[in-house]
Amino acid sequence: MMKSADKKRKKESKKCEFEFCKVCNLNHDHGNRHKYFPNHTKSLSTFLHRFQTKLSDIRFFLRNPTILRPELASRNRFWCVVCDAEVDEIGSSFACANAINHLASADHAKKLKHFLWKYGGGMDHADNFRFSEADLAKWEKKCHSLNDGSSSCSDRTNGLQIGPSNDIQNELSYKSINDFENNNLGPLTPKFLNNVLPLQYNTHKYQISQSGHPATAADGRIVCGDFEHIGWQNSQHCIPHTDAVGTSNFGNGGLYQGKHMAIGGSNLHGKNLDLMVIFSGLASIAQVSVMAPGLAEGNVHTGAPPPWLEMTVEHHPEDTSVPLSSKKGKSKLNPKRVGAAWAEKRKAELEMEKRGEIVNSDCGPNWLPNFGRVWQSGSRKESLKEFESEKPELPKVEVDPEMPITLRPYVSKRMVRLCSLWPLKMISFR
Amino acid sequence: MSYLLPNLTKKKQVDSIIRDTIDKVLVLRFGRASDALCLQLDDILSKSAREVSKFATVAVVDIDSEDVQVYVKYFDITLVPSSVFFFNAHHMKMDSGTADHTKWVGAFHTKQDFIDVVEESGWMGTFVGKPGR
């Protein structure tokens, strides 16, 4: 009996200890039983589902490492709900690098186990919320190979300007800036020729596969800045988009579109090309049609007028003599708008005045517009009549104020009658 | 701020602006430049005038001018500032939250409030075809 009472007391004392459940986001005194409550299990499933969606995004970058641009690093943050810690990507060179390292760390694994023990969820599912060492090793390998690829590409493209210095899409793709007009082809040519494969496409077509150097062509498609092989669809490496060598070695080679190039600047002699861009793992294919040299002149960046404006000027050259407002007024304005008739009449009068003709207008010195007064009854024209009728009354009041006003006390009619009868009564009494 | 807007001191000027503003909302502010609330309203009017210039014209009328007293009496301007709206020389009434629908009494809090009121007035005049009541 005593033992059961002691047990009860212990349970009651345990009940008193409140703790916070971050899954349900509430304080409870249920103790360890809380994790078996149905509300908690529901909350836990949504909680873990949300965490898993975030992890799936990071898992994508685990399988496909991509280089992270420094300006975007500050935007990437990951909150680990298990460790209650924020992981940012400042200083990391690959997307989600710090997050991947955190999720593969032993500390995270330990805290994950504690989390699953405390809140439930099953220890079997622990692997879903962390990365194994094998995954981490594979990712690191891929990163190394990416690094090697980019460094070799940058060596080759040392003599070429990969993009204008303020081109934000190409900042990662170049390390040195050269004058592109000089077309210093020396460093690139020999190595490039060594790796040439038989061309599978026309000289003006290239296949580029995406690697870690995204850049944007003039028409907005993503092209790559790293090159090693031509015609290899599944390559992880890309053709250097500033390949001025291509102009000499490959006839129409080069990755330019029109005069303006997002990559090489407008100094290049623009070569219009068809480009095939294939992203490995993604289904994005864009083909740029060859533009005639005349049409390629001028775009948004060079300040040329947009084509639809040019078209309107071409189509309507005869309307310049006619005032547009009157034409538009007739066609666009509602004929039932307020004062439509008056507006048309007034426009005609103004035109006559412009021509120098005398207009018989009703605008005298006493003209007033129609005004809807507060206590107006009837049409607004009557308000004008009312006002004009009120006007003559005002001068009458103004004349009198000079007369002295005598103040008299109020005498009622009764008193007046009595006063008038009072002398008669006095006489009758006598 | 009234120096940025056309300042009307004579009846003729008021007449001509009412008659010559065609297919646009005309906003006439009746007030005086020395009044604080008028200054606040003038600030908003001057800043918004350009934005509404395609469909509205804004002008200020000095109520202390003798020539304009007939308009002050006609429009029953007793509180300052008061803004009267016209469209094609027709007076536009609006519900400003008070019993007096003939004019807008007081200032606006923001530019957008004024622009909304002018747009509403223009909409009523142009598309609905009613001067309000």
C-alpha cells in the first residue's frame, strides 16, 4: 500500500514538471507520455515532413554539387530543427556545403538520436534526416573534380576576357580581364586543339552541357563558361563562352548572339549562331534562330526603341497633323459622360477661337457654373437661380446697420392688451 | 506650396479654368496660404498634381481675395480648406464622410488618398456619367 502511494506521489510530482514540446509548440506536464498522444504524433509527422522537404533540397545539391557565387552565399541559410542551430553558407564555395557538412557531422547524428528518443518518430528513420559518411565522401570527390575542372578552364582562358567586368553572370567564370579586342588566342589554341574530337554538328552549332559555371547568353538562356570537349553531350564541362578562338578555328565558332553579348561584350564582331544548350539532368533545350544582321542591331541594352513603338510610328504617320486628343476623345470617351454635350460644344468654341473667329459665348462677368447645394431641391440649374435671387437681398441688409438699434424688453401680447385696457378699468373703478 | 499650383485670385481666372478644363477632373482648393491645414493640403496637392495630370487639373483659390467672394458664397465655403470637384464644368458631389457632399473639407492624410478621390470622381464623371449626389 505504501509502495503504491509512493508511486502515485512520484507520478504526481512528475506531472508538475512542465516542459516545452517544440513539435507541438506547447508547454505540457505529461512527461514522457506526451510523445504517444495522438495530437503530438500528428504534429510530429508534419514537423518532420517539413524538415524532410528542406533536406531533399540539400540532398539535390549533395548529388549535384554546384558552385556557389559569393553574392548569393549570404542568402542561403538552413535552420536545423534537431540541433536548433542556423547554418549559413558564408565562406562556402559550393551550394549548401556547410549544411551538408553539418548534416553529416557526428554532433548532428547524436542530437538527432536524442530528438527522436524525446519526441518519438522511430530510430529507424534516423538516416532520413542525416547524411552518411559515404554520401559526404562522394560529394567531396565531385567538388574536387569540379574545382579541378574550373581551375584548368581558367588557365586556358587567362588570355581572354570572359565577360565585361560588371557582368554579374560571369563573375565566377573569370579570374583575369583582358582586352577582348586584342583576341589573345595563344594560351587557348594549343590545348584546345589537343582535345578536339570529330565534329558531330555543323560548325555554327555547339552542344553545351551545364557545369558549375552558369552564365547567360544574350537571349537569356544559361550557357556555361567552362570547356573541355566539343560534341560530348553528357560532359560535365562546358565550352568557354568567350571562345574567340572559335572564330578562327571553327569558322563561325563562338557563342555570340547578335552584336550584344552578355559574355563577350559588344566589341566582338557579332556572329549570329544557333546554339543548342542541354542541361545535364534538366530538360531545358533552347534554340536560338539565326537573325539577319540588320535586325540584330540594337536591343534593350544598347538603348534601341522597342519594336512595337517603331511599328506604331510606321503605321500611323498621317495622324501627326490631326490633334490626337480630339481623335482619341471622340473614339475613347464615353458619350454619356458628365457634361459630354457641353464638352463638345466647348471644344468647338476653342477651335474657333484658335482660328481667330469670334465666338458668341455666354460667359459674362456674372457667369457661374451649375452647383449642387447642400439643401438643394430640384436640378442644379435652380441652385444658380436661387443664388441669384438671394443676392439682391444682401444689399438691403447692409444699408440699415448705420441706424441705431434700440433695445426694448419683450412684452407679450397679453400684457399689451392689458396695458391698453388698464386706463379704461381705472376709469370704471372711479 | 501653393506657388507650385495655379493660384487663382480673380473670378475670371476661376471661370476660365472651369470652362477650359475639358474631359478632366478639376479640383479647386479654397483656402488661404497662411492656414496650417491648407498648407498640409497644398503639400499633398502639389506632390500629386503631376501624377494625376493626365486626368485631373488642380488649382488653388485664395478665399481672402475680394473678387472671388462670389464663389465663396456660391459654394458655401465656411470651413477652410475646402476642395470642390468639377468635371466638364459640372459640379461633382461625393461622400466625404460628412453630411456635406458638395465639397471635400479638410486635408488628406496621404497622396494616395487624394489620388483615390480624384480617380473616383473621374470614374463617376467619365464612365458612370453621373455627377454624384
